[in-house]
Amino acid sequence: MSLSLFFLFTIFTLTSAIEIPRYHEAPAFRNGESCAIPGTPSSTIHIAMTLDTTYLRGSIAAVFSVLRHSTCPENLSFHFLTSSRNFYNLNRTITSTFPSLRISLLHFDPLLVRGKISASIRLALDQPLNYARIYLADLLSHDVERVIYFDSDLIVVDDVANLWNIDLGVHVLGAPEYCHANFTSYFTPKFWNTPELSKTFLRRERTPCYFNTGVMVIDVAKWRKGAYTSKLENWMKLQKRHRIYQLGSLPPFLLVFGGEVERVEHRWNQHGLGGDNIRGLCRDLHPGAVSLLHWSGKGKPWLRIDSNRPCPLDSLWSPYDLLYSPPSSSATILLSEG
């Protein structure tokens, strides 16, 4: 076999390893009259998400929801971080589903976190792609100075420009904070009983609070200048040696940014809707307005819908599901007879 044929055979083998379902093509969304000219740096809203075969259905629903509620959808630019060997098929699926959308696929090398991940209480939290958000500033083009990071298990029901335009002030990162949560529970007794570790939070701007890393506005320029990727990695290395926290990629963010986050309205992360999938617990919305619904937790709406065990709020996700379902045989018969 020639080298070129071997190369093509290898690519074909890698890219066809996992079959990807079909999705409906989303309609083309156009800018309103008040929108700036698409493509100019000052008008572009950058959104980053991870992309893999497991959460692809959720990612597509999330993108569709953002487009449907955006006043200036042509000014959106999506950056997808992926480490999947199905890179080609993922790219083909996302571009065919959203042919009018500006898209870039960025390869995240899992070797970047090899030796830095320690086992957590949930296997899903230990996947290398879950740590890709730490490397956003390195993966994005240097002309991108601000980005919104979204998880794949959410939908947006408001104009994303309202989130994009928040004033971060002196902060690197903006996110909704939840100060009623027991912040100490995210770290082990060893952390709190070691003075050189527990004093980490003493000089912070204010008392640190929990924030969910599935919705963040990030000043990428400040991130790069402050070398925040290295700061997060340092905590991951320490965790590997001393076991100072439990929950995957979240605690390093709390350690680096806790108490120094620009507070965003809670409406931008109605999180926890995934509930507890083992117990079948369905969650209600938090009090207040809603701009974003987030199915963080074990239960994902598409899995519960497919298993005929949906929670009430899963019906709010369904209208954004673009998964292609072929017509049933009975429907085909009725059409042919008509």
C-alpha cells in the first residue's frame, strides 16, 4: 500500500469509528436593523464550547437556542474545543447543521492534562475535555480578547449580547455566584487543616463563593497577561500529590478566582436542573428571572426524554432539539395512501 493510500485509510478509520446521528439543518438567522456590520472585531461575540460525540446533541441544542434569541446572530462566532478522533465528522455535522454560522474547531490535546487529573467522585468529571476550558486562552486566536464559555447541557432564552456586554471591571472572569452554598465542602479536611493552603483565600477581595464554571465571561487578554492557565495547573499538580479537593476541574477555578469574580445576575445560570439521575430527582427553577437554563448534574434532558422519563423542565429543552427522527412506518403508510 502506498503512503498516500495508507494515510487516507488511517484517516477514514479514525473518522468513521463512531457513527454520528443526523440533525436537521437550522434555519438561517439574520441580523436586525440595529446590528453592527458582521465580521468586524468590535461587533463579534465569541462563544466557546467543547464538542464531542457524547454531548453533541446537547451542544447543537445550545447553539440553536443562542441563535434563536439573538438580535444579531450573524455577529456570533463559535469556537468548539474537541479532542475527539471523530474530528472530521463532528466538523461536518456542526457545519451542515448551521451552514450560516461562523465556526472554528480547535483541537485540544489530552496530553496537556496527562498526569494532572486525579480521580473525582464522578467519572464524567475526569475526562480530559472537561479541563479544556483551562486552556482557552492558549487555543483561541490572539485577536480574541473576550469569550463566553458555555457548557453543552444548557439553553439560552435571552439575547446573549446582554451577557457579553457585562462590565468585568478589573476582574478576569464573570459568572453568577451562589454564596449560600457550603464553600468549604469543595475541599478536603487536609486542605483546611494545612495553614499554607487554607490561607489562600485570606487576601481575596471578598469572601469567596461558589460559582459554576459552565457559564463564564472571560477577559482572555487579562487571562494571558496574568498567566492564569499556569496558576490553575499548579493547583492540579498539588491535588495530584496531596488530594485537597474532590470535584474535577471546578475546585482549581475556585482556588484561583474565588472571591475575585465579577458577579453576574443569577438569571444567567439557572443550574442544577440535571438533578440526581440515580434517584430520579427533578429540580425546579430558582426564584427570579430566567435567561439561561442549565442541566448540570447527572440527568441530561435528551437522555431522560429518550427513556420516557422526562422531568417537567425538560420540555423547555425539547424545542431546541434538532436530532433528525425518520418518519414512522405508520406515518409513511398514511402519506402513501393519501
